[in-house]
Amino acid sequence: MIVFYMFTKTLPPIPHPDKASAPIPLRPSSKALLLLFVVALILITAFELAAPGSRQDKPLFVDFNDFHLVGDYIREGNPAGVYDFSGFHARQAELAGEGIFMPWTYPAQFNLLLAPLGYLEVWLAYLLFISASFAAYALVLRKLAGEQVFAVFVFVFPAILVTIRSGQNGFLTGALIGAFCLLSLGKRASAGTRQSTPHKPRSNRSETGKRKAPRGALSDPV
């Protein structure tokens, strides 16, 4: 909190509403401090996962531990075991004690993404997962926000802190949603949406330019 307070003191005043369309100015030191804080928090969380004894109260057990545990199940050849709540709870209790129970309710497709994590130590798996998903999120955010990317970054900073500390998949989800928005704005078929074409009304004229007679009408006057 002290570091975040120091960062807020480096922010410039909010621009006048008449200049709201211009990029919100942020000093280079503010941008660097933001990124440094993110990197430091990722490294601190990875260290706590690597050295459970570094915490005096109890080992760090966050949402990412569930992700890594799913990878362990797949590595052991028991992918369906993650949906056995009693067995899954027992494995969680081995890692963090009886007071922890986070049932696994993700679809099986997501488990495929987590499968490689079981072959790595939990701290290394966290480091790779969070770093890669944050990089993807930042790139998509840069594409969407343009010059306002750091201003948007400030607004979503609390959610970024929670995602880093919990090891959740928020960055991955945000990157996928942002990529869909980019593809949709570019009217790309890869967005998965059907681009409808305007309907052209049928003409009632023949190829020679003459109007067709109504069906059932006499072609010659009586």
C-alpha cells in the first residue's frame, strides 16, 4: 500500500473535460513504477509458492494451486479425478490443511490447457502461466486502448493485483475477450460471427426493361 500511495503522488492532475479526447498524460516514471510493481508482485508470489515455510501462519494456497493440482491429476493419468470432490478435497488438505476446499467446476476443455503445468514445480508453473497470460492481456489492451493504454491500466490495476496474487485466469480471459473484440471490429470471419450482407429487393422488371404482367393477367386487351 505504501508503494501504491507513492505511485499516486506521481500522477499528474486530471485533464480538463475539453481535453478529454487527448491521451491522459502519465510520466515515464509512473509507467515504469506500474510495470515494476507488477513484476515484483509476480516474483514475490512465486517465491511464496516455492518456499512455503517463508510464511509464518500457513503455506500459500491460492487458486493457482488448484490449476497445478489439475495438471498433477492429468500427469498421473487420472483426468476425471478432478471432478471427484471428496478425493480432490483430500489432495488439497495434503497441501494446505483441512480448512481449504475449492471444488473444481471448470469444463474439461480448460483442463487440456493446464495439463503441462503438472510437469513443472508449482512456483515455475505459476511464473510461466501468469507471465504469459499477462503479456497477452497487455498486448491486446494496447491494441484496444492505443495511446490510452496506461490510463486504462491504472483503472483496472486493482483487478490486476487480485489476479496476480490469486493466480487466476483473468488475464487469459481478458486477452481472449479483447481478441474477439479486435476481430469483430475488423469484421474478421475468425471472430466466429457471421457477417450479414444487405438484402437486395428483387426487381419486377424483365431483362428487356419492361414491367412483368401480374400473374394470371391477360397479355392482350379484350
